[in-house]
Amino acid sequence: MAGRADFLADSALQSLQALKIDSLAEILDIGSYDGWILNQIYSRGGFKNLVGIEPRNSNIQRGLHLRKILKMEDTARHLCGTLDDSRNLKLLERFEFATC
């Protein structure tokens, strides 16, 4: 689950800090894969209002299963869908920060 995702999580956390985005902000990860980046934004940055949208349900389930095995708390909401789905659900309008 780690590796390149840690680099992306570090970049997101640095951006959140540089932009002075409050930990109560709502954050969206488009193409969230297994949710590792969202988990790191939560565990290392304290952000709790997290949503990931991923087109492959198997990726979402893999991440949920691995975090359960590793006994890692997961506060993110994981949605199966595409960027078009997020537009249809008007998700993009309610987030202060998005990763992709």
C-alpha cells in the first residue's frame, strides 16, 4: 500500500499546509485506488472529512480489507464511480481541496 502513494500523500499534506487548509476541510481524492493516500492524510495530517471516488470497486474493497488486517482506522467515505459521477453528484462543489 505504501511506496509511490507515500510520495503523493506527502505532496498533498505539504499543499494542505502551504494553503493553510483547516483540518475540518472536506477533501476529495479522485481515482483513490485503495484509499492509502486518504488514510495517510487522515493519520498524518489529522484531516477527517475525506471522500475517495474510485471506478473499480475491487480496489476499494482491497484497501478496506488491508486496513482492517493492519488495524488501521479508516475515516474516509469510499465511493465507487468516475469523475463524471462526482460531477453528477455535485461532489466537486463542496470540497476545499482535491487530489487526483
